[in-house]
Amino acid sequence: MVKAPMSFALREPFGITGVFGSTKPPRGGHGAIDPIIEVLVDVGVLEDERLEDWERELQDPDVGELYTVTVEPTGTPVSSL
């Protein structure tokens, strides 16, 4: 449930972190996060994929076959890691 629908689509530069479990999508010429960004643009969460400033792909086998995605504005403390 979106509590603040007016805050979407995100129109500022962003960074994105994907934490993949024991399985990770095959690259096939693209990073594993690329299709996720495309879907977020298609559903209206992100204004434009070209606003992506950075991305980080991590793997954590403890989460099984699941994955998590975090989108955050550029300049947040985590994005400077």
C-alpha cells in the first residue's frame, strides 16, 4: 500500500542495491538489476532509468531464492559506502 502516492515517481538521482539469494538471474549482457529498474519505471515508481547514479549487487545465500531491492536517493549515507 502506498501511503504517499504523490511522492512517486521518484524524479531525483537514485542508487539501487539488489541482494540476491542463492540464485541470481543470468547476466545475458545486462546486470541483474537492469530488468528490475525497467519494471520500476514501467509501474511508475521511478521517473526514468537514466536517473540511476549507482548500483550494487550483493549475494546472500541465507535468503534462499529470494531477493530484496532498495532504492535510495543519491547522497544518502549508505550510498557513499
